[in-house]
Amino acid sequence: MKARAISGPQSPIRSPATCMTAGTTEHAEMSENSLDESDIHTKLSIGAIVSFALTSAICSLIIFIIVATKIKNENLTMEQCILEKSTKLNEVISRLLSRTHIISAMMEIREDTSDDFEHMAAAVVDDPAIMNIFVAPSGVVSKVYPLHGNENLIGLNLFEEGAVAGEAVRAKEQDRLTFGGPFPLPQGGQALAGLLPVFLGRPGSGKDFRGLLGITLKYPQAMADVGLDELSLYGLGYELWRINPDGDAKQIITGVGDHVSPFGRFVEKRVSIVDADWNLRIGVAGKWYDAPEIRAMIPVALLISFLVAFLMQKRFDLKAMKKLKHMAYIDSLTEVFNRRCFMELASLRIEMLKRTKEFGFLIIFDLDNFKKINDTYGHLAGDEVLRVIPGRIKMCIRPYDLMARYGGDEFIMFITCADATDIADVVERCRRSIAGKPVEFEDKNIPVTASFGVAAFSPDLDLKTAMKFADEALYGAKKKGRNICDMHGNCELLPLYSGHG
């Protein structure tokens, strides 16, 4: 086939051996790829850690919101319960103590009214929490109902003996019902006591103290109707306490749980029962993290965090593999296949051609006087030329035709065509696309031409040999003046190779 020549700048002709040794640039690019790969693995590790940290933070925030909501609801429950129980406690104790007012209104204290007292006391002792009711003229117990089991109270001077001496004095001095306890009983156990002073006389004429009317309540049965034990249904505990009137020490009346200590989370309310001040404290049973749902959330949150980190790691791995594959097969400057990728894909194409009996051509071209371009316009201009030229070539070939950077300013293509005439037309279009328009760089127009060498494939020809033939043809194009295409002699034997004619 006759070569067509277009005038262009001349440069020393390089030999086929020189054309075949274009590995320096490729090795440099592979070195850069190795550095990039190391950097990717570092980013992947950081990405997984950041994903884990962010997911953990989000899960922690969710747990915090749940715990805060739980605490808020528990506080509302405690506030509601303490209001309800303090009111109920006052109501229950006051109702029991009111028996003394009933008896006081029904009788005067006389030493000869034992029959009347027993009759009236039997009428008001209608609650199992009442242990006894007694009369103490001048403070000395003379009558008690029921008498059985309470005989030791007869003759007891309430002002001088027993645990209620303080309450007896206050009742007389303040002229009102007093309440105290719990007190230890001689027969064992504890009790609560209420003492009502009885005075005779009319308002304005002075009063004559006649004695005390008292009631003893079983403890803790007297508070059974308050329902403090129901608080455990809400996960709450309680503590009922007072300041001991015989000193300043705190006296625990009753309680359930050690969580209502001053260091726990609780609410407290003062309960005034007659003249006694009790304090009801209700607190949460256990710490916030003791709740089963919270204990379950923590490992679930960790599991979700690890799962998200794992998925992010896989995602980054896939992106890294894609990037590494791109770096392994794509030339970073020209964005076309590199030599290694071309060798793999071309080998597959050759095997396909053996089955389909089609014609295949290998084209190697390089830019004429490229060193002079670098020396004249600079290496950045040379890089711009290398970026622009592949784009022009792609406009002249089909999407499925192979094109790669062979090394330096040299490129290689694998194209299937009907015959040698068709490939000559394709190569000529490529040559004109390069030579027909200078490459613009900054404010310069850089003229560029290229020389092409073409070789044909045959079933008995391997890829390396075909590349050697194409390189020899390229060397011939250089000798003939550059900016032309030269066909290797094996292109003329294509019909014989392919079996067509």
C-alpha cells in the first residue's frame, strides 16, 4: 500500500528497538499508583472509625433521650405518688385518731363511769389497727378497752412513765391532740399513740384539766390502708421518717429499698399528722442503667455501630477496588487504557477473531518531534498535547475499538475492519484529526502531527509479533518523512489468512 505524506517538521528517526522500550513512564505511574493504594487503605480505616464513632454517638444520643424521657416520666410518677400517699397517710391516721374526739364528746371523765366508757369504747373500736383506747384522769391510766392484754397500762402515769411522756406534756400544755410514735411496747412490737387532753370549764372562766383520753394504734398495721407497698408496682421505693422529739437524730419509721438515700433520685414531702411532722420520701428503685430495656439498648447500639462500620468499610473497599482497578488499567494523564490493560484485552480480542474469522489490525502511532514540543513549549504543554490527542482519536474510532497509551508519546490501537482498505481510511481520519488542528495551550497554538504503523493479525500470529510488525511499520513511516501511515507487508495477505477469497 502506498503511503500518503503530509509535510511536517523533521526530527531524527528512531529505531524499532527505541519504539519498543517505552516502559520508563509506565513504571513511574505504577509507583504513583502504589502510593495511592497505601493512602486509600489509610482512608478506609479512618472511614470505618469515623462511621463507628458517629453511629455510636447517634445511638448514645437516642439512649440519652430515652433515658431522659424515662427519668422525666418517673419524676412525674413520683410527684403524683407522693402527693397521693402523703394525703392518704394523713387521712388514714387522722381518721383513726378521731376516735378520741368521739369519746370525748360523749362523756366526761369520772372515776365511776367504767361501764359507760367500755360501752362507748366498744362502739368506736371498729378497726383492727386500733390496739386500745384508755382514760387517764390527771394523767394516770384508770380504764382501758379492751382490758385483756392491756392490764399493764392500768395505773401508768403518762406524764412520768412510758414512751409517751413528751406527748402527754405537750397535749396538756397546748390543749390539743398530740400524736407520737412509733414506740416500743413492753410485750414486743411497736405502736403509735394519740393523746387528747380533757378540760372542764367554760370559755372565759378558766379551764380545769381533768386528764387524758388516749388511743394506741398497731404499727405498722395502722398504715396498711395507705398502700405504700403499692409503690413497688411502679418500680419505686419509699422511706417514712421523722426527727426524734427526744433528740435531733433522724428516725426511720418505715421504708423499702436503699435507693432513697440523700444521694439517690427521689422526691420528698412533709406530712403533718396532727402535731407531728413526718417526711415521706419516694425514690426510684435502682439506677437508670438497671432498667432491662436500657441494658438491652446498650449492646444493641454497639451492634448497630459495628454493623454500620462494617458496611461503610465494605463500601469503601468497593470504591477502593474500583479506584485501584482504574489506576491499574487507566493511564492517569490521558485517561485511556495503559499498556498492561491493552495487552490483556487485545489477547481476548484475538481469541474472538479466531472464532469469528474477522480481520484485526494493530496500529501504533507516536507524535512527531514530541521532544521538541517539550523543549519549545514546556512539559506542561507537552502534557496538554498528550491529553488532547486521545480525545481526537476517539472521535474517529468506534466505542468498542481498543486504544491505549503504549508509553511516553506512543499510543496503540486494536481495530477490527473488513479489509486493509477500510483500516487505511480509519487511520487516515485519525492522522488528519491530529494534524488538522493545533493544540491550544494558554495563549499558544501548538502544531502536532503523528506517524502510524499498521500490522494485521492472523491465526498463527501472536500479539507480541503483531506489535513488532506494527512497530516496524511505524519506523518505516518515520523514514518516509513522518505524518503518514505505513502498512506492514502482512496486511496484503489478509484474504489468505481469513479464508475470504
